[in-house]
Amino acid sequence: MNKSPRALIPGCDDLLHGGDYNPDQWLGIPEVIDEDFRLFDAAGVNTLSVGIFAWSRLEPADGVYDFDWLGRILDRLAAAGKNVILATPSGARPLWMAQRYPEVLRVDRQGRRETPVLRHNHCWSSAVYRGKVREMNTRLAERFGRHPAVKMWHVSNEFSGECLCERCVGGFHDWLKERYRTLDAVNAAHWTDFWAHRYTDWSQINPLDFTLDGLALDWRRYASWQVEDFYAWEAEPLRRLSPSVPVLTNLMGLFEWVDYHKLARQLDIVADDSYPGYVADSPEIVAQAMETSFKFDLLRCLKGEPRAWFLMESCIDGNSVWKPLHLKPPGLHHLEMFQALAHGADGTLYFQWRKGRGGVEKYHGGVVHHTHPEETRSFKEVSALSRRYEQVKQVIGTLNRADVAMLFDWESRWAYRAAKGLPKNDGTMLVRHAVAQYEAFWRRGITVDVLASGHDFSGYKFVVVPRLYLLQPGFAERLKDYVRGGGWVLLTALTGMVDETNLCWRDGCPGDGLEEMTGVWMEEVGECFPETELRVGTVEGNSLGLPLVECVAEGIYSRIHARGAEVLMSYASGWLAGTPALCTHGCGAGRTFFLAADLDRSGLDRVYEAIMRRRGLKGFLPERGLLPPGVTVQLRESDGRRYGFLMNFSKETKCVPVPGSGGRDLETGMPSGGGVKLDAWEVKVLELRMTKPVE
Ligand code: GLA
Ligand code: ZN
């Protein structure tokens, strides 16, 4: 599982550091471009993403191309020894294009064609737009596909959104025909006898009909597939004419509407845009940090196994324009960047290198400000980070190695989003729930690989299945095989309610044989409100050795029946008192757990700690001790090398014990001794001695 990853750019043994560079905005002020080239070296950056929104400079009029300015920039960047990530400009079109060909614009849910302003609003199936993009990408690849500076292709920008024009809706009908073959099969899958919505013609299938939640799910699938299809369309000439340059796009972490697991099959390298918006002075930062770590663990494993990845965009000072303005205090930016490295990234880039003079992002954080370019805090922090990256770059070639997997599926999110009559899902609930399960591991420095349910989880010691509402075909069988073969798995409430067409399982709940596997039947689901007081307590003498605790349920609870399973915890108040809240069941050589309610933090920690202990999972500290509040440690390793990233997300100084024979601070060379002091928002990287394994 821990194959040594190669450098992201062959031959480049540096961590990537740089940002979005828009010389196209400065062609009229050439001295600024000269200054940029001086400042690249002064800041120590090595990688620039170029041309992301440059279409009106590349094709100033229909069919009139001007690539010379870009050629000159690329030549200079090559001469300066910089890596270029060259973009295709389809994220935003020139205004002349929509004026001449209105069909390139999307149609919204109200049936209105979008205005030519804004960006990221092109129709996915417009033949004109596809033609223009294909022509542009072909020309770019012909001219620059073998240019010595060009090390990666950056396809478009942050793909998102849907189009409801006639062509795209017609494409949906074709997509359904291919998936279901007959109208009868679609009627069955979408349960159209509900409210007499039975389709008698394909043209009646209206993606806006939210009353059919199977239809809603299929529309999401189709809209996400359109992104994959468009990406493939863009990538084709790049791959053909520039075969040795990896092709990728910039993702948006846990963005809800594109199935990144599917898109990842076409990405040569995973790259993310990360704007966690850390609120430094509030305890909230710890929850934000855990969610960011969870996201990074998912990105590392997006292709089904851990792989090196990188940050394509981040914000140097906390002013990311579209979010509340929380300026980062000194130190926090380095911590945020090292957090990505800690989870397997081999580089971090900014949006943006230089702030533009105008436009709505002119105040967005940038390495180079409008005035006093080298004297700003941003510039100095970036320069200092370059020097730190030089000290720690030997982490390239190592990755995180996990015994624990958590499963997270996009289709399950969409299916649950379409449901009524279940506790409200505002789009963040499933993520928050998954991160709540993740916390016990994060606080002990236990690595977690976040996988899709379709990935191979058979090699892990413990698998957490947080609220996997929709079960993909074959998943339950693979999970049963895993458990029968000795695996341990924990499922939380609402897992396994529907099949892949969003229809409720009828064989049990959780369905598809998981009721038998867990020995639990989930009958009813409820939601906790502020006035709800639902205590949960441990059953004395339980076989897991769970200590006697009382905690409360928050969020969602369910009423379950133990059908062969042992009850480890039960509800201790209200009308549910005495009914099971946590069950365990032996199955073959393995063991299952079913958690019926969202326990509070202390309850969850006890449950996971007991499982870790029984399962022999090691933490950073002996006996799986908790790291100080707000601190996590993430490990990267390979071939006898192991690095610990010790990170303090709190504003208080923390002392972190370093067990075993300690380690050496990679940057100062100083031995760690038995512990390390971390100031507010500080990060240190230790080379840990391998002679004695970390407990
Ligand atoms: C996104 C985009 C960038 C820029 C930043 C601002 O990540 O890709 O072009 O708009 O947001 O935060
Ligand atoms: Zn369209």
C-alpha cells in the first residue's frame, strides 16, 4: 500500500511552491513583468500556473490567435528555471464569443440564459463552445506542448455547475436511455407511480421534478458525468500532442456536485484549491483543521490508494474575498501549508502570485501586493516558507500509511440530499458527521485513508462507514467478505437505507444483507433538537471493555433492535431508555459495530478508543494517549524513513511528548529529546528514529 511515490515533476526534487501568475493582465505595463521575474527568485518560488483566464488575450477576435506574448513569458520562465503549469482558458470566455454565439452560455433552473459576464458558466454540450475549446487546446498543445517550461496541464478552472438548456436536458434523456434501456425500467427506478408521474415519453422526464428523488439522483449523476465528459474533451488534444506532460484540473476539496472519485480516474495528478478560512482566535479553528485534514486524506486517496498530490491554490493572508475576512496571524500560514504536506502533498501554490490592480479580486491575498512588494508580511512569509521547504524537501518520496479507512461517497451525499422525512441535510451534515468520527484518530495521530466505498479496503485493520446512506451494487458483499475474513467495521445510523436507484431496501435496514451482518435492525430515525435530552450509557460487563460512561446524543438518533448482536451501550433517558445505542456482532473471523446515535465528543472518543485498543491500533503516544488539545501529528514514511509533522492549531503554547528514541528537527537539526514545544500555530517536522517503532 505504501509504494514510494515519485516526484510530481520528474527531475524536480523540490517541493512545489508558487502560484497563479497572470501576466496577461499586465501586458500593457511590461516593467511589472520584469519586476515579477526578479521577485520570483527573491521569494524563492519555483512553479507558476499561467493563462487560466487569458482567453481574450489568446484569441482577441474570433479565429484570430495571439500566442506570442505567452511564448515570450514561457521562454523567460524556462530560462529562469521555473516549472509552468499551463492552463487551458475555458473557465472564462471572451465577451465577443457569447455575443456572437449565445448558445455557449448556460441556462439556469428558471429557464434563463445566463448573462455573458461571470465565468464558469458555459453550456457543457454546446457544439460551438466545444469546438472553440478543442481548437484552442489543440493550438496551445501544438505550440507549447513540448516547451521546456511546461510541466503540467491545468485544464479549465474549478469545474462546477449544471446547464438546463434543451441540448443538455436532451442529453440527459439519452444518458437515461443508455443506463436503463427502456422507459419501463426508468419508471421503476424513479418510482413514478408516486403522484401519477409515470413517464409515457422520454421527453417528459424533467430534471426539475424534485418530487421523484430517484430522478433527482440521476440528474446529479448526469451533471457530474458532463463534467467528466467535458474534461475528457479538453484533455484529448493535450494528451495527443503533449504526451509526456501530466493533465489535471484544480479540485475544490469536498465540493458537493462533482463526483471527484469518478473524475479522478482521468487526473494524472490530484491538485486541490484549499481555503479553510481559519479563524485563528476561536476554538472553531480546531474543527476547521480536522475537516481540512479529513479532506486532505481523501484527496491523497482519491485514486483508490495513497498518492502524492499538491495544493494548486491557497490564500497567503486569509483574505480570500468570497469568504469572511479572517487575517492570518504570523505563523498560521506556514501551519496551513505544512498541514497539506503532512497529509502527503508535495507542494503548495497560491491564488495569486500578484494582486491585479482591478476587478473584484484585487484585494484577494497575493504574494505581491500593489505597493512595497518586498516589504509586506505576505512576501516575507512566502520567502521564509521557501527556505523552510528547502530544509524539509527530503519528505518527497514518503507518504502516509494507514491501518484505518473511512468511506465517503458522493452519490450517497446526493441521494441523502434529495430525501425528505429524514433529519435535515444542509449539504454539510454528512461531512460534519464523518469528521466527528475522524476526530478520535486525528487527536491521537492515527493515520486514516479516506476512500470511496468502491475502493479496495480489504487491507485495513478497521473500516469506518459513516452514514453511507446509499449502498452501491456489490458493496455489501465486499464488506461482508472483509468482515468474514477478519476485518472490523463500524457503521453509523442511516447507513444502508437505499440502493443505487435511491429506492429503499426491502430485505432489511441496513439493507442488502447488512442487517444480518451487523445483527441490527434500524427501525426509526429521529433528530435531536435543543430541547432533546437523550443520554446514552454503557452496558456493564460489555465484551468490548467499554468503561462505564454516560454521554449524550446530538444530531441524529435511531431506534434499533439487536437481532443477535450484543448491546454495548443503550439509551439511558426518555422513552428510548433501555433500548440499544451501540451494538457489536461477530461475523466470521471479524466483528461489526453499529452506532445508532450521534454521540457527543466524549462518547465517540471512548467508543473509538476501546475499538483501537482491542484492535491493536497504535497512536503517536504510548497507549493511544490523546495529544494536547488542538494538536495533531501526521506521519509520512517510506523505506526506513519516517517524518512526524507536529502541528499546533491552538493559540496556546503546547508541549508534545515524543515517545521512543525521539527524533531530530529537520529544520534545525536539533534532537527532540522527549518532547517538543510548539508555540501558537506552530509546526515542526521531526525525522523520527526507526530503531524503535513509534507506539
Ligand atoms: C478560486 C478560483 C480562483 C480565485 C479564487 C479566489 O479558487 O479558482 O480563480 O477566484 O477562488 O478565492
Ligand atoms: Zn446546456
